[in-house]
Amino acid sequence: MTPDAGPATTPGYRPEGLDDAFTDGGEQPTAPARADALPALGLRGWLRWAWRQLTSMRVALLLLVLLAVAAVPGTMFPQRPQDPGGVAAYLTDHPAAGPWLDRLGFFDVYASVWFSAIYLLLFVSLIGCILPRTRVHLTAVRGRPPRTPRRLGRFPAQGGGTSPDAPRDVVERAAAVLRRRRLGVPGFRVDVHDEGAGVWSASAERGYLRETGNLVFHLALVGLLIAIATGQMLHYRGQAIVVQGTGFANVQAAYDTFERGSAFDPADLVPFTMRLDDFEARFDPETLQSRDFTAHVTVTEPGGEPEDRTIKVNHPTVAGGAKVYLQGNGYAPAVTVHDAAGEVAFSGPVPFLPQDDVYTSRGVVKVPDVSGDQPQVGLVGFLLPTAQEPVPGLWRSVHPQPDDPLLVLSVWSGNLGLDTGVPQNVYRLDESRMEQAVDADGDVVTLYVRPGDTVELPDGLGTLTFDDLPRFVALDLRHDPSLTWVLTFSLLALAGLTASLFAPRRRIWVRAAPATATDEGPGSAATVVTAAGLARGDDVGLQPELDRVLADVLGAPRPSHTPTGPDVPQEDRS
């Protein structure tokens, strides 16, 4: 065996500082060149410098923070894919700033050039940071523990003692103690060295799990970025209102609102059907707070048999690869409107949107002109599930259940704009080309209609019949194939971060040398043992572990002689 060459040649050890003793290969520092001899960088040098800056951990963290800041406008301004009406309203309300914000991509932040640039730079930075670190880490894992430095007194954790055993036996016992698994923690990997002149030493190292966890954390971040980007391209989300007794088919035209990723084709929607058979709502009898909502549906998958299912709040069902959530509910009064000629101008349920806890609901019934010679009719008003009249002419609902429902409607006539081809909000009435009906005294005409009643519309516009009061549910359908991967990479990132923070990286050296007459007195001991330890960063557990190793080594019985050496397989890799 070649004797230890000293601290200056010990791999991973630098005399000028202990913090550099954990360098796993790489170039060693060289003396700086003279200032007047520095060559010009040139284009290649500047590109190399830019690449090193981009792939540094400092820039990666900066880009990560910048990405979070760049996502803030997406929560402040309406986004065109999710709320095109909100964007149009913002542009109308802010004629000066709105167009500029639109040009800069603030109404579609996550598809803007500047957000995509930050996203891609972060991706490249992480890849460029991970690859060289992985190469260095793999080289270090396949390597051997560093040889024992000549001077152990300069390390932060130290210890020693004497033993009556021979130096080789002491070092072999120390190697066995260091390799031992303790409390489920893998032991050190150990090399035993003959340093000559009867001196033996053991060098031990463990804690590669720390750097492994660090790399797993960064790889998981890359996977998370890829998964999120994939989900944004392949997802779809839509909302639909389904009235009790009716069904829903999973085609784009059946959705009230629908948004999708750039790579998703609506033709790929799985054509399942869903029918709302019944809806149950329970409320606290005293506070009237909601206690439970349950939608009983029948789902028919392509090629399958109809299947009865239930959907509750936060308990969705899965159909056609999409999760179906119960988003809301309310009442949809079924009405029939006959025109002046007795023809049915409108018939069917109309969803009214709840406005408060007692389900006071507002809605609009738009009645087209079927004969072509009469004005179109708009009925605007409220549904009161349990109506009471505390004072004459003032009605309100006192309970969310339909114990005594009442429709309170005002009547408008004119042009609803249904023939213009411009999409309309079904819950609002454009009154710009309409005229409200009034009586002979100029007072607004108000209709009060209960289920089963038929009332005359003013000005000979026809009749209105309140047929029934079914309920409706608002369903939210979401399909995102990346959710499983996002969860997986998130858990991997958490596990890697935990390992990188709490897995200690430690090196321990034990040297055993024959005792001299000046060590402990003549004939008092056969061997003098010195030990030292080094950890990456602050490690309060290093000195206790070194003390435990020394206690086991110096207090253990003498082992039988077994051959050892650096070429004998004797390590547990951690």
C-alpha cells in the first residue's frame, strides 16, 4: 500500500478550508492569471459564460420566483379562455388601458410570449443544472471514500483513546462498527488502509442520499413543469345545466361554457350520456343552512349499460374520462306561453338562479314570435319557493324548499334580438328594444302565478301557464390527463427535498498507531486511536456519532482476524 500523501493530495480535502472537503471531483482551483494576460472572451466565451449563468442554481431560483410573479396578472384580469364575456366587459370599461393590456397578453397570460419564455428558460436552466450534477454524483457514488488525512486535529469533530489490541485489529473492529446498519439507517462504506510502520486507518463515508434527494427534487420539478404544460394543452373543462327529468350528451354543443387546451380536439370527447333522475336537498330546520345535496343520475358509457350513480358536493363521479362535479342547483319553473292566436309560443323549464339562502331565484323567459305578426315577449322576475306576503304587495321567500312556490313576473314586449345571430345571456333581458307593460293608471303590470295557474298576459299578448317546478343541477366537467403525474412528481419533489434537508452527509476517519513510551506510560497500552469526522454543513449529530463509534471500538471484545483491504467488497452504499 502507498502511504498517505498528506492533506494536499487527499481527494476532496483542501488545507485552506474544511468546507471544501466534500467536493466530488471537478477542476481544482488554480492560481489566478495576471490581469494583463487575460485573453478576450470572444463569442464562444460569452456564450459559455451565458450558459453557465443560466444553468446556475441562483438563476434557476430567480426564474422560479419570476414565474410566480408572472402568473399574478392571470388572477387579476379576466382570462379570455375562461371568461370571454369578462374580457369584453373590461375592454368596454377601460377603453384606454384595455387594448394595451390585450396586446401585451394580459387577458391570456398563460399562453403569452413572455410567460412562455420564462417557463422555457426555467426548464432549460433546470436541465442544464441537473445534468452535470448527476454526472458528478454518479462518479462520486462509484468512487471510494477519501484516504485518511495525515492531521486529524483540524476537523470539527474529534476523539481518541487507547486500546490493548493491535492497530490492525482496532481498525478492523472500527470498520465493522461503521458498516453496521443502525435504526434502519444504512451504515458507512469503508476502506481499510495500511499506512506503514504498523499504522492502520479506516476511512468511512455515507450520506449520498442527500445529493440523490437533491437531484430527485430538481428532476421532479422538471417533471412537474412538463406535466403542467401537458395538462394545459390536453385538458378541457365545461359547465352544463341539467334539469330534472332531462339528459345531457357529452358533445361541445351541449355545454353552456366550454374551454379546452390548444392540443385538445372536441371531436375526441367521449360520447357518454347522463340523465338527472332526481335531486335531494336537505337543510337545517332552524338555521336553513344546507346540509346535503345529492343528484341521482343515470350514466350510459359508449357500449355500456345504463348505470345509476350519485353525485354529491366534493364527491364527483367519473364519466368518459372526465370528473363530473356538482357545482350548484336551483329551480327551473316549467311554463307554457300561448300567443294571442292560441298557438304555443314557448314551452319548457327555465332555470332561475338562486340569489340567497332561501333560494329566492331570478330568471328570464324569452318568448319568440311564432306567427311573425306579433311582438316578442320577455318575462322577467323571481321565483319564491315558499312565498309569504308580510305586507300587502311585498312578497318574499322564507324557506328554500318549495312548500308554496310563487312566480312574480313583469312583462316586456318588443324585439328580443333573437334573430340577430349574436349570442345572448339567457339570464338577462336586453331592454333597449323592449317596452314594459303598464296598466291604465300607468303602473307596472306584475303577474303572480302559482303551479297549475294560467294567467292572461297584458295587451292581448296571450296566456302564461305555470306547469311544474322541477329542479336543476349545474355540473362542472373536467378532464386533465396530467393530474396523476402532477401528484406523482409533487410527492417525489417532497421526498427529495426531505432527503436533501435531513439526510446527513458524513465522513469519519479512524487511525490506530502503535503506542510509544510517551503516550500513556510504559506498557500501559498497545495502540493509540485517533478519530475525526466531517459533515457537509452544520451537523449537530456528527460528534455524538463519532463518540458512539469510538465507544463501540474501544469497549468491544477483540475480534478474530479476517482479511481486509480496499479491494474486498465491504460497503453498504447509502
